Amino acid sequence: MIERNKYMDKLLAYKDTEFIKVITGIRRCGKSSLLKLFKEKLIKEDKRTSIIYMNFESFEFDEIVNYKDMYNEIKKNIKKGQKNYILLDEVQRVKEWEKCVNSLQVDFDCDIYITGSNAYLLSSELSTYLSGRYIEIKMLPLSFKEFLDFNKMNENASIEDRFNEYIKYGGMPGAILLSNDNDLYENAIKGIYNTVFMKDVVERNKLVDATLLEKILKFLMSNIGSLISSKKIADYLTSQGTKITHNTVINYLTMLENSYIIYRVPRYDIKGKEILKTLEKYYIVDTGIRNIILGFNNLDLGHIIENIIYFELLRRGYEVTVGKKDSLEVDFIATKSNDKKYYQVALSILDENVKTRELKSLKNINDNYEKTILTLDKLYANTSEDGIKIIYLIDFLMEEYH
């Protein structure tokens, strides 16, 4: 297993604090591996450390179905008179698990770490139970830099060729190690997709019509980076012979978001300083999943690189919205504490008309926050125009950040 330092550093920073560490993210993005590596670090520090590790997807714990079973099993293994590290993997499979976790903190000297593959894990009900006592660590598939560390098969290829591999195969850690064999890779990605789709969406929500849900998901995959409304999706499906209300679409979109397979990005009115209620964008958590489901020939590179930049900004700890000012759009507003940055993402700005258009959206913003165009044109790498930076997109992805 290869350590993903950014996530491990966060775990270590909160080690031995009163906070419950909650690692969330789509299935197979590396949560279980992170927890196992953390366990190894604890043992390396002190072999006498009391560690209780339970993976609820393992048959070993199949009989633990509710919080009482879970509490009693953990209690049996608690060592009194010392700190106990409790690591609970895919804990959402245990009914009312939060009651157990709450009691463990009250009853024992323990440091608790949990993972889950569904946003219901941190529902409002759970937030009430653990109010102010948990830290969420949001895990994503591999960044481009991590991809280069994980996949050494073509390490002598140019950085551009490696980036094209990243676009094609995405960043699901286990799957990309199989990317030298297309059949194995494709089966791995389809397995992840089917598990997420069936377990975390269909079964979790007790859906009868999985076909309709998949049509919505494929529509979103085909339209990443485009402004979309629930009504637009409903109208499209109705035109294809599947009658559906926009309220049903809204419910299905929420289910897909909660499984972490798609991410919704609201629009922000820069002039009015408010989140807009109409039209938003959706991005797919992994381009490899999109390519396998829609086919490798369905590559819209402009929106694909936009998709990649969106998740890179999330990894860097930003809250991200789509910007709107008057009739102009800014691809991303990235906000963190008192920091704000504006980004336009363009496949190419060699065409003067395209360059003028991309610059215009940023020039229209009358504040002093950093403004940047990210492009795959090397010609404009590390230049600026009217105070607006122009950065080679791959250089941006290779930057060090904290």
C-alpha cells in the first residue's frame, strides 16, 4: 500500500484529540487502506498499543447488525488503564452505530476513527448525536500527482502522455494498477460502479426503478460542466419516452450525491453576493468511471479538464462555486478562510477570440483577489495579462500546496 500523505497528515494531526475522525468518500477511493496504514503506524510507535480494528464488510463481523452488538464486541476487547484506538471501517452497515460510538467516548479512554461510503453517515441526526465532536476528512480518488506515484508503468513517458493516461483511466487506486490490462481495468471499474450504484444508491434508498436512476446518472456524465436544472433533466427524459417529474429528479440527484459519485456545484452571483437557486453544474468523481460507462470515444476534453480542476480545488481545501456576474460566467470561485481565487479553465486560448472571452469574465470582477486562467497551451505558460495569471494546467496540478 502506498501512503497518501495529505490524508495521513490530517489523521495524525487529530490523533489523541477528543474528536471522532470520520473519513468519507466514494467506495474504493482508499479509505480502508488509509485506516490500515494508520493502524501500522500505531503499532510501529508502540507494539503494546491497544488497537481494535473492525471492517464491517468482512464476514468476520457479519453477525454485528446493530449498535448493541457492536458495543459489546468492542467492550470485550477494551484494555483498561490505557488509551484504546478504535478503527471502524464502513461503519454505516451497522444499524444506529452512532449510539455505540457516543457511548464508547463516554465509557472508555478511546480515540475513534471511522470510515463510510455514504453521506448519510453524517446526516443531521448523526450531527445531533455527535455535535461538535467529529472531524470529517473527505477522501477523493488520486490526484494527478498521486497517480504518478501509484502508476509507474510508463514513468519514462512525457508528462503530457501521463496526463492523457490520467484523463483516460482516472484515479481509483486499485483500478489504475491494472491499467496495463484493459480487460482487468475495465472489470475493476465496472465492479466499483456497480457496487456504488447498487449498494449505496439503489439498496440504500430501496429503489424499485434502478433503470431510471441510471439514465439520470448517464445524463449527468454526458453533461459534466454544463449548466443543468432538474427540469431540464426531466424534460430530456420525457422527450426520450420516460415521463418523470422534476421533483423525482431532485430526489434521485440527492441520492447520487450522497453516494459521492457525483458532486453538485452551485452558482454564486458575484454582484448580488448570494447563491443562486436555478441552474448548477455537476462533476463526476472519477473520469475513469465516466469513460468506462460512456465509452472512451465520448471525450469532451474541455469539460474533462474542468472536472479535474474542480476536484483538485476540493483537495486543496477550497469550497467551490461557479461564478456569475451579469451575463458572464467564471468557471470556479475557490474560497477558503479569508482567501478567494477565481479560475477560468480553457483547453486552448491560442484563438484570440477565445482568449479575449476567457479574460473578459475575469476582468469583469472588480476586486483584488487572485485571478487565473488554466490552459493546456504551453505557449502562454507562466505569463500574465492585466494582472491575470495564465498557467499551464499540468504545472498547476504538479504544484506543492498545504
